Amino acid sequence: MRHRQFKNLIAELDQGLPGDLSLHCTVRWLSKSKVLSRFSELLDAVKLFMEEKDKDYPELSDPKWIMDLAFLVDMLCHLDRLNLALQDKLKMLPDLVQSVFAFVN
């Protein structure tokens, strides 16, 4: 019920973003960054939805928490790219090592 209400709210706000947030409890590690990124994109809609439901989550308006969220989203996106680079079957070992060093530096 609430998922449908949230989808309707996003449609009303015309966020210009396809889909909504995944509500599945088990999200694969690689897609966790996508879910977190999507949550970050929809943060204003999430805050509005929570206000309509009389739920108070002060973190959603805390600038420090929002900065930490943005940092986490950014880091997870970089880790996803590194993970995909390391899974490339056509790369030789020196290329894989270079990918790790490039990530670290």
C-alpha cells in the first residue's frame, strides 16, 4: 500500500526519474550502490512522503548526514566500477593490478 502511495507521489512530483526505490530486503551487493544512489536522488520525495505519514526522521534534513550519504554513494559507485574491472575475463594480471592501484591512488 505505502509503496504504491510513494510511487504515486513520485509521479505527482514528476521527478523525471524512471522507476522508484526497490523494496526488496535482499539486494545483491553490486546493486546496493544503485539502491542507495536512487534513494539519494529521491531524497526530497522521501522526506515529503515521510512528512505526509507523520513520520519524523531528522537525519533526512541534516546537512552532515546528507553529505555522508553523498560520500557513501560516491564511494560505492567507485567500488562497483573497480569490481567490474576486476571481473573482466580478458584482462591480464598486470592490468588487474593496475586497476587496483588506480583505485587506491
